[in-house]
Amino acid sequence: MKKRTFPLSKVYGLLETGPVVLMTTAHRGQTNVMTMSWKTMVDFEPPLVACVVSNRNHSFEMLRKSRECVLNIPTVEIARQAVACGNSSGRRLKNKIEALGLTAVPAKTVGAPLIAECYANLECKVVDTSLVKKYGLFFLEVRKAWVAPQKKWPATLHHCGRGQFIVAEKTIRLRSKAK
């Protein structure tokens, strides 16, 4: 296969790490939601997720102070709201979740809300902040998980950069010894 050089600024799209999520946070009576693509699984049990949140994002301080959040996994049905969420700031919108036409639902183990329209919701606690100052990297332990049983393989969004998304729907099964 013939190759050509590829811009380093676009490498992110080659290594995309899973579905886009809507991270909700809550602190001192305020809630916020941000679109996030930069996260990855770190461990199986208990489920541990590493995610990057820029210190320029409104959610950064809310996550740092509350030490909890919900990772909400949207599907293609609410793709426009997910993108609009990433293009707006919670600093300027009093209730960003409502402004996006989404529904906040109380979580069981954290103060941040679930988003009802999302396929899955992962209630998380921050368990390690040692790399936050240098990289904005938070480690989250999933404490409670919710999933819509009617959607076995949902059409999730995968961000490739600069407004490009892949919609995942088709699955294949291959023999594997991996978990």
C-alpha cells in the first residue's frame, strides 16, 4: 500500500478513542454539559476511564471541585445537539442542557445529572488528578452504569476532527481471547 505524509494536526482522527460523550457536571447548584471525544478505557473492573478536559472549559473547574461527573453516550438521533453542545459555553448559558433541548435526570451516585436522550449513562467519581495540572487528564471510576436495553448496537458518533464524524452501527464478531 502506497503512503504519503500526513499532517500531525490530523492524527487525532486516525486514533479516535470511541464514541463522543456528553459529560455532565454539577457544583454548588450549577450544572453543565460539554462534548468530549478525548477519553479512553484504562481498566476493566472497576471500569476506569481517562479523559482530557481543558482548563479553558467551564466544565474543568466543576469537575475538579466536585470530583464527579456523568459520561452520557449519545446516538446519531441527537447528533445535532451533541455538536451544538461542543460549540457553546456553559459560562454563557444559564442552563445549557435545557437550551439544547435535552432532559436532565437525577443520577443515583453523583450530583451531576444523566441525560435522558442518551443511549447510556456512566456515573463517575474522579479517582486520580495527578496529571490534571500538566495534561488536563482526569481518571474516572465508573460507579453506576445505565443502558437503554432496546438498542443492542446503537448508532454512536465518533469524532474524526473538524466537523467530521463516523457513525458506528455495523458490528462484526471475530474469535478473540481478549476480554
